[in-house]
Amino acid sequence: MQGAHHADLDIDETTGASFYSLEILLSKLIKFATIVILGIYVLVVQFLN
């Protein structure tokens, strides 16, 4: 992903916005998925005890 960012030859206000937005979105999705998975795991462990 970083390579695509540096491949942009015209540096302007859209350079950071386009690529970093995607990176932020992917990061948030991964964090959300981790929280959901761990949350379900905790509920299952509590239910079984």
C-alpha cells in the first residue's frame, strides 16, 4: 500500500487523503474484527463456566 502512495508523481492535497484514508479504514476494520472475535470468545467462556 505504501508503494502506491509513493508512485503518485503529482503531490497535492489529495495524495495523503486517498491512500491514507484506505489505510485508516483497513486498520479500523481489523481492530473492530479483533474486538468482535475476542468479545464472542469471552462470552462463550463465561457461558461455559
